[in-house]
Amino acid sequence: MPADKPSLPRRGPAPAVDRMSNAELARMVESEHPYRGKALFELSDRIPHDDDAATKVAMLSRLTSLRRARLFDRVSLAWSGIIALLAAETEHSRAVAYEAFGALDAEEQRDMLDYLEVSAIEQAHPRIA
């Protein structure tokens, strides 16, 4: 490696999030752990079968740090959580998704509706492959 190019800091091995409890995953996200996205995605994967995971994702989506962290373009980690809640299509996940969406400021709400190509959050039925 050329001497003039600094190396990136090492993050260490990824934690085994699939073996962690919902509370442990939520703490990782809240503490802004370097693998907070991985923890959030693990919680999101649990939503269809776990109301506690859905509740935690909805609460985490309110964190300023997740609202600022971009996955790509306009899509934040907070949006990804809300989208996962909507996509799970359970009564609980949809209800907490609407609450989480309601906690976004008006501009974020407009942007997210535009991204989802709907005029109201209740019309959004995203699919996650």
C-alpha cells in the first residue's frame, strides 16, 4: 500500500447477531455500534414472527442517529426499519409502523411517501426480497 494513503480503521469481526436477544440487538443500535445496521436488519428479519422485535424496531426508528444514517440516496436506517415493519404485514407491525412514521418530521414523511410511491402510509405495502 502506498505510504500516502491512510488505511481505514478495522472494525473487528462482525458479532453473531443471529444468536443475540432482541434487547442486545437494540442496545447495539442505540449505542451506535459499528455494526448497528447489521443489528437492525437482524431485528427486522424477526418482525413477522416477533411482536417484541417489531416494537423495538419502531422505537429505534425514532433515533436521530438512524434518521441521519443513509443506506443509499434518501433511504435512512430509520426508513428501512419502518419499511420492514410495513412489509411484515402483521396487525402489530403495521400499527407500530404507522406510529413510527408519524414520529418523522413532515418533510421526512413527504419524502418517504414519495419514495414508496403512495399518498398515505396506509397504502404502502412494500415487499422485501
